[in-house]
Amino acid sequence: MELYIHIPFCVRKCRYCDFLSFASDACVREKYVDQLIREIESIPEEDAGQCPENAAPRLNLTGRTVETIFIGGGTPSLLPPSAIERILAAVRQVFRVEPDAEITMEANPGTLTPDSAAGYRNAGVNRLSLGLQSASEEELRLLGRIHTREQFLQSFRAARDAGFDNINVDLMSALPGQSEESWQETLRFVCDLEPEHISAYSLIVEEGTPLYEEYGEMCADLEKYGDYASMPKRLQTKYEGCKCLPDEETDRNMYHHTKTTLAKLGYERYEISNYARPGYACRHNIGYWTGVEYLGLGLGASSLVGGKRFQVTADLNRYLVFTKEELAAGAQYEEIHELSRQERMEEFMFLGLRLTGGVRTAEFERRFGVAMEAVYGEVIERLLKEGLLEAAVQTDSHIRLTEYGLDVSTYALAEFLQ
């Protein structure tokens, strides 16, 4: 199984971020780590038979083998290495962590120093995910990032000097005012550093964020008209002189440039937005996309265990006062949903098809006791005819999205949802 550990703290919230994160002081962070460890230690060895009705299953989790751990946020690198060491030590007391387990921690430039990088490596973290987003100072300011391009460079070098030989860099395209040339410069800057993994996502302006307040109307108008030239004159005048969001064609050009540039440099695209050197695909994310069970620990963390999806409360004050007994009984969970067979089949398809390798028909039948064709035959046939899917027979039959299908994946994957 996999573990996700949430650290919700950050220096300040970025303007595009809709994740559960907020600023805090050192005292609150220390209390949080203590409670997080209490939650880990509360995992019962036996069936928690006394759990209230609809409680999340915490069944025989002690001693389960853990293949990957992902410490995300927020900004986990706000915690000192000693805190990360304590958290991982608590995990090892409860679970059997594989000797070669992938242990990832997210870090923000500006919070990572040579000493802290070495400390995280010594604590057991063996994969670092650095959030750059853009190499343009102007774009970083627009996003509300706390770091500069130079600070990212210093953090990357600190990670390398500390012995990290598996580093991911997060990037974001289709930013307000961003040109194709600016995006290409960001790619060149990152590729020159030769990270093992690159995640490249297009910006989604999420409702409720400061960026949405500024660009929400523009997003809606772009979706309606496709580009600025097709908008009515009054809207063209309205947005004249603004740092406009790239239109669909520019966004698509950035996307294709990413694919071709990274392929030439030896990066394999293994998922819609993720690229890795051979042997460095993120095992934790692959597990998520292939339906491996995962347990979420910490504020707001989601889990999928025993066919149930459940989530820890997002209320920090409430979370901090749970007793060990209450945590063992699942009192921290607020959203509990048992997946139906139909929902599990849908997730198998629309998550698995995000991977460039696609999904195996035999695995579908093994999990659900029915042939994939019997459930999704009409959808598959239609997408095959449209050139969005292809069937392959190697050592095992499977289907996968074509290059065109990956380009329009939102449409293709939605076809498997009822």
C-alpha cells in the first residue's frame, strides 16, 4: 500500500492554490507534528470493531507493507529535518516499509538550505519534488510564489549536494501574460539542470483563489469564444492591455513543445503531464493511477482502503484535540464513501488511461469478474473509430490513448463516466 502524509503549512498561499494550506507559526507546526505522530500510532492492529456506523475502515493496517510514502502540502520543507525524521520513524513502527521504498517530500525553493536538504536526506527522504512553476521572475510574482529563479537554482544545487539523485521539478504553463518563448525558456532552464523527473501542467484557474477573482470572467469568455479575436468588440476592448491568459491554440503549442523538447532529451512521457528519465517514473503516482490502496494521514488527507474513500477533517483546531482513542476509532474522518462496483470500474478506466501504457483487459476482468468489452465495448469501439484509443497485443492485451487521445484526454476519459 501507499501512504500520503499532509503538511498543510506554507509561508504564504500562492495566488492560484486551492489546496488545503495556510500560514502558521513554529508553535502550531510543532503541535501538528505531535498530533500527526499520535494519529500514526493510533492505527489499530486488529479490526476496529467498535467504530461508529459508517466509520472508515482501519482494518489490520499495522504491519502492512508500504511501497511508497509521499509527504505533500503545503510546504513540508517548512518543518525541520528532525520533525520529518520523527514522522518517518513513527511510520516504521507501525508499518513494514520496503527497503527500496520511494519516499518523496515536496519542497519549495526559498525554504530549502544545504543543511536542511542534507537533514531530509539523512532522515530517509530519497526523492525530492521542487516547485519551480516558472523561470520568469515576472510570472513568479504574478503567481504569488515566495522564491526567485536564483533561489530555485540554489535549492536544486543544495539537493544535489545533499545526495538526492531523484529530483522532480514542477512546472506550470498557460499563465497570464505568458508567451510561447517564455515557456520555452523555462523548459531550457530546467532541462539544463537535468532533473530525473518533470511534471508540466497547464494552469487551471480555480474558483475561490485570488487568481480567479482576477481572471475568472476571462476564463469563461475564452471557453465560450475560443480566442480573443472571436470575442465581441466590447470584450476585446475590455481585455486590451491586460495580462491575458493564453488562448487554446497557444496553450496547445506550449503543450506540444513540452512533449517534443523532453522527448529529444531522453525523458519518457508516462502520464498525460509527467515525464521521467528511464527508471524514474513516480511510483507513488503510478500506484494512485492504477488503484493501489493508499492511506492519507494528517489534516484533510484522503484515503482509499477496503473499497472505501474517506477524508480527515480539514478543521485544524478540531484535528489537534483528538485523543489517541478517538483517532483509533476514526473520529477524525468526516467524508466516508463506499465505492460501488460501477464507481470502481470507472476509476480503473479514467485513471488508468491517464498512463501512456494504458490499461490491461485481463486486469480489469481479474478485479471485476467481467470482461472490459462487456461493460465498455460501445465506448471503446467509438473511441477507436475516432482515433482516440488504440488496442495493443504484446505479452498482454491492453488499450491506451493515442497521441491524439492524450491531447484531448479530458473528452476521451469523460466517456467512461456514467
